[in-house]
Amino acid sequence: MGSQRFYVETLGCPKNEVDSEKIIGLLQSDGLERTDDPAGADVVVVNTCAFIEDARRESIDTILALADRKKDGARLVVTGCMAERYGDELAAELPEVDQVAGFGVPVALGRKPVSLTVTPAPAFDLLNLPRPKSAAPWAYVKIAEGCDRSCGFCAIPSFRGPQRSRDVESILREVDELGAREIVLVAQDLASYGKDRPGELGAGAIVPLVRAVAEKTDRVRLLYLYPSDLSDDLIDAILDSGVAYFDLSLQHVSKSHLRRMRRWGDGGRFLSRIDDIRSKEPSAVFRSNFIVGYPGETESDHDELLDFVAKAQLDWCGFFAYSPEEGTHALGLPGRVDDDVVALRLAELRELQDDITSRRRDDCIGEIHRVLVDEPGVGRSHREAPEIDGVVNVPDNLEVGVFHDVEIVDALGPDLVGRPKDRG
């Protein structure tokens, strides 16, 4: 009898992708072989997302679809944020599922029935498990788990727990083992890395970590940064790494509205910081996300956000409708914003930002960009993070996993077209 095979479906953010790779490494170490065909797998794993309602709906739809596709006798395992947050409910409502495995519960590989209740204490440390060598020229590396903040809209601390930073040595060892040309550091609260271990790491530990990772790889990129922790030292470390890319978690710009969100800052402070960085590095690239329709958002708040977006000229920007989440501060706030108003505000912001992004991409035409080719015909410079931004379209014959200098000859919305510099 041949080896058992497994299939993993990942939903949600880059942090979930890292968790999936840890699970893959664990299953492979137990002798299972990976397959891209869920119908041929003996173990089907769904790593779910539970951040907002749309993500939960997608997770349920995916679980049910894979339940229909899996072969007779195969195990269907649900893990990730939904398993941790709604483990008992999933076990009760989805008889198609064989195991609900929270963050601290190993995936059961045998044929014996297992309890569908998520255990309250971790049985193993997913954060520090080994993972396979990266199949792509880039890789995410999660440097911490959990979050100590209390943002009014976010339930993550309730099921991911408080911040737990990894040892520097384990992070650098993982970077070496992945063998990627670009490392993307991720966490729920990236810039707070080390604050939970004051005697060993401490506040500001992200700075020497960025410098240490930069010594081991061609590119190091950070996703994402809480604005109050964007120190001068961290800015300098990012700029010194050669990847002047700043993914800032702003969420809004109205000072009074940010306080309702239990967030720091205001539009004036944000603009000043962005201007400071651009004065040091004119080619710096900025990304952010904003929540629209959080309880109490007024027309004046919305106008402030429109004005900020116009002035900031961010390269990349996402706008998302507020999602009421169980267990969050916002759930009990007055001032619900009508869905039609939210839709209109989103459309207005997205139209404005689409024009800004298009013009900023047009400005790249004629420049020489150094791109890492991720796959045939697709490359990225420091201006594009993997999976979330546009790309640089290059000739199919440029070697994958190698850096190439290309001249930008055209822009197609968020994407650029690059021609090798040494060709006519």
C-alpha cells in the first residue's frame, strides 16, 4: 500500500499561508505525500479565515465544496481561525467534517474517530514548526503570533491570543531553510515584535531583526506596520534594506473617529510621516487599508478621508466595509451607517484611488526597475508586494528566481510592462 496523500486549501491572509506551510511540513514529516487533487487525498485540510463575515462565508462554502469532492474514507479536517473561534459550532453544524483542529491541535492522521471540540491549550507550537523549502522565489515568514491591541473592530486577540514573539534564531533559521530571494515578514502587529519579551528582546527589536534578515536574503519586506510604531530607526532599517515599501495600517484619518475605533493618530500625523519618508527616499512606495462605515462615521469623517487619499497619493490602497464582529467594542456602539451610504462611500473612495494608482503606475514608464521573476512572464520590483499588488509583465524567457533590470515601457492599470534593459 502506498503512502497516504494530503491536500491543503488555504483561505485568508498571508499569516494563514505560513500556518498552512507549517501544517504541510508536519504532514510530510509524518510520511504523507502532498497532492494538488483533493479528490485523490486521504486527508483534506481547510485552513479557514474568520476575520469578517464574507471570509467566514467563503470558508463554509469551501468546506462544503471539498466535502463533496473528497473520496470515500478520506478525512476532512478544518483548522485555522474559524476552527479556533467557532470550533464547537462547526463540529455541531457540519457533520461532513471529521476533525476541527484549533491552532494548538495537531491534525489527526489516523482513521480513529477524534473529538471535534477544540482543546483550550496548545498541544504543540505551530509558530515554530519547520516548513518546506519555498517553491517560489519569495516566502512569508511569521515572526509573532497574536496581538495585544484592542482595536474596536477587531476580534483577532480573542482567538489568536496575546502577542507571542519568536526567537530571533528560529526566524533566521527558517529564512535560511526557505532559500527564498525575498522574505516577507508578517505578524498581527509586526512592529511590536519583541515587546512581550522585555528581558530578552524588548521594544524596537524589529529593527535589528530586519537588518539581520536583510543580510541573509536579497529582499526583506514588511507587512504591515501600526503607524505609532513606525520609528525613525525602523524607517532607516527599511530604507537601508533597499526595499522602500511601507504597508501602514491606518484604517481611517479622522482623529475623533479613530478614537472611536480605539486607534492612534490622525491624518495630519500620517501625512507628515509619509512626507518625511519621501524626503529621504523619493521612490518609497506606500500601501494602506481603510474601514468604511464603522459606527459613528459621519459625512465630515468621510470627507476627511477623501481629502487624505487625494493628498497622500498612496501607491496601493484597499477600502473595506465595516463588518460587525462578535466580542468587539464596536458591536455595542451607536451610529450604525446605512448600507447604501457605505456602498456610496466605498465607490467614491475606490474611484479616487484607482485614478491615483493608475497615474503613479504611468509615472514609472521610462524607468529602469530591478525585478524578481516569480514565474514565467511575471516579475516584481520593490514597488509590488506578492499577491496583493500589481505585477511587472516581462518576457516569458526571463529566468525565474533571478533578478533582471527591465525598462518599463507601458502601464496597464495596476500592472506594468517591462522590457529587458539590454535588448532593443
